[in-house]
Amino acid sequence: MSQRFHTILKHIKKNTRMYFQSPLTSCLLISTLAMQTVYATPIHKNDPNRPTAKIAAELNINQAQFVACFNHVNPTPGGLNPESSSRVHANKKVLLSCLRTANPAITNHWLDSIMDKYRPGGYGAQVPRN
């Protein structure tokens, strides 16, 4: 574990003893905070597994244009299906309008077919949970 993590853990141990006299309570609190720190998954706006160069090539734009447009999208974290169709439509509107500034020939159907091709889970991964 990192030096910063150990420093934070020492600080937590020191300060929680003032508030929690029970060693068991302190231990549980510290364990919970440590687990959250260790297992927290960062959210990447530009997922390193997303084949941006391939997607951009199929849309007849360059990779930088695709990445710049996708930075305005709010993807569902952790690869889960979106919580609502409104999120899907909002993301599509933002992405499609930006991509059309790079290539006005991009259509909704064309974008869907390419994104579904490279999206883990394909089209089914975009079906809202509710």
C-alpha cells in the first residue's frame, strides 16, 4: 500500500480513539474506511479499453475529435446498464451533435451501429435498467 494511505490510516486511528473508546468500534470504522479507499474504482471519462481510434476511423473523423466529443458524455460507471432512457438520450444528443461538427454525414443509426459494435455487451448494454 502507498505511503499516503498509511499516513491517512495513522491519522484516522489517532483521531477515532478520541471519539470511540471501544477498540472494536474503532477497528470496524478503520476497516470500513480502509476498504473503501483500497477498493474504490476510479471513473475514467475516456475508458482505456474503449477503442477510440477504431471508432473514429469508422466515423471518418480523427481520434482526437472523437475523444473530445466523448468527454461531454456522462457514461454509466462500472459498465452497468443506464438507469434511465433519459440518460441514454441525453448522452446520445450530446455525442451526436458534437460528432456532426466533425463529420455532418454521421447519422443516429450509423453512430448506434458503430458504438454497439465496440461496446462490451453490444446493444443490450444500453438498455435502461428501468
